[in-house]
Amino acid sequence: TQSSLTGPATFEARVINALDGSAIPGATATIGTITKTSNGLGRVNFADLPTGQIVIRVSSDGFVPEAVQALTNKSALTPERLDVALTPQAPPVQIGVGGGTVTSASGVQLIVPPGSLSGDFPISLTDLSAANSGALSGAPLVDIGPAGLSFDPPATLRFPFQLPPGTAIDFVQVDQSGATAEIHLGMANAFGEVDLPVHSSNGDGFVIQVYNDQQELIEFEGSSDRFLNVLPLYFDKKVKKILIAGGSGRLLQDEKESHYLRDYLIKIGIKRSDILIEDRSKNTYENAKFSSQLIREEKMKGHFLLSTSATHMRRSLACFEKQGLKVDPYSVDFFTKEREYNPDRLFRPKVGILKNWTALIHEWVGFFFYKIAGYC
């Protein structure tokens, strides 16, 4: 969703071949309702755009279309620039009502059963790079073309893994703009291959997680209450959208926690289109600043809940109020509990209390310096 102008923003894209990096002239690039064509150098320029997050959709004959999220820039002198890499489409195979098999260069197979298609169609199965598509590093990613095909009974997408029989695997089919996602579960057969059902050609299929004895799990710490307690509100339809705020708080690393959390939420059944990401912030002040900007750019209306730890709520709430955004506090992760007047509770020392004091002093000092800096 694009917002109204907050100042003429600019954007420049360079459309290139994903295989050799060469320019692709004559490609069609669309942002919102604005469509332009790349020049001889593969470049396309946009002006008078909304400031903030946009989606650019690029297509060209003989290539798999691509959609990429990006940010625009207010300054016409320094436009945001982005390379959009298009993958050459694999040669199509004619498949009819009798069914057939299409195989990608990497050995992934699309097996279309008899009666699945209503007529004859040229079908391609193209291996993609994960660079623009949001897949995890090393995950197989393929495009089934053309878009708009329906398979009934469903086709089978077979990944030629060499996995132990019975190994579980997750498969996600997303559309080109990443607006929706369908999660499927598969299991390696006796040959180590994974067969997954495909009902349509709308989107790219890729494996996001293989489970085995050495699997890596996402580990949530105490502050995970900030989003875990929001999940029941979403599934009860009391919350329509979830905005995840947080980039990397480290100076020398750029691991963005919001991206990991988004992937997890999609995996447990939350629609990708219901998740907004703010991944630039490194502290509470920037959380409030960039989140408020994103909410305004998305023209979101209604009531907003701010979910954070109880000890952190005062400073966080003040930062959002400073940005002019009215939010309702939804405090979680409380340190205090109902007092119990018994000897075990009153006189037994607890080392954990020192940790609570550390958090409390951190918030006192943080609130003091935020006041001095004008952040809240």
C-alpha cells in the first residue's frame, strides 16, 4: 500500500540478468499505478513517489517476473537504487490432458497427472536465485510458469534430496509479491525424495526448513512474551495486523531480529499480508520513530496496542507519544506478582531479585537520558 506524498520521493532500478549481470532493456517496471520501461542500460527512474516502503514489479519476455520490496528517498539528488535480477525462463514443455513431467536444471520435477489440466499448456520449471525472493540461504527455489494454471487433481513437485526416509520438511508457496503464503508439510520417501502437492502455478515454491536430529531451532528468551501474548489476540480476530519493530542493536553485525520473527509467525499460520516489518531501528526511540512513520505511510486507522515488557512500557509509551501516535499499553513479562505473606516468600533470599534490579536501573537510566535527548 502506498501513501500520499510527504515530499517527492525518487527511486531508480537497474534490471539485470540474474545469470550474467547484463542489462535487460525494454523491461516493464511498475510501482503502484506508475509503469515505465527500462532503457538500453536496463535503468528505469521513478519520481514523485510516496516516501517509504514500496513494491516494484518487473517483467520482461523470456524471464521470470519478479517483485521486490524497497524504500524510496525524499531527495531527488540521491535517489534510492536497486538492482532487480530477472532469471531467464527455462524452456517450456508442452503438457496436455494426458499429463507429463517437467524437470528443472537442478533436477526438481513437476509431475502432472492425467486429467489435471483442461487442455494443452507450455509449462516451464525454472530454478531461481534466492537473492530477490526472500528464501532462506541454500533453499531450493523454483518458479512454475505460466502463472494462472490450476492442477486438479494436484500436480506433484518432487525435490531430489538425499534425505533419510521419513525426514520431515516444510514447503511454502508464496505469490510473486510475497503477499500470501501457504505452508505444506512433506516427508522424504524411501528414496530420500520429497513429494509436495501443487494446486496452482501462482507463485514460487521453496523449502524453508528440513528437520533432523541436528536441527537448529529458534530460541526465544524472556522478552518473547512481547509477541507470544499477542498471538491469541490475532487468532481471536481482535488484532488485524502485527507490526514487528526491531533491526539489529549491534554495531558490528546486521542480524535483524524482526525478519526471524516474521518467518516464525508465517510458519505458525499468520498471513504474510498481516505482518508489517520495521527493521531499521536499533533502540526504543528508533522503534517508535520508524514504526510511527510506517503506520502513517500505510494509512492504518483504528486502535493500536503497544506490546512490550512491563518494565520497558513507560519509556516505550513516552517515545510513541512523542511521535504523535496514540497507542494503548499492553504490558507483558511482569516481574511483580501478588504478594504472599509467608516465611518462605518473605525471608528466603533470591538471587533473581538482583537481575530484576539490573533491569529496573537500566530503565531508570534510559528514561533519564531519553528525556534529556528529547526522545520522550
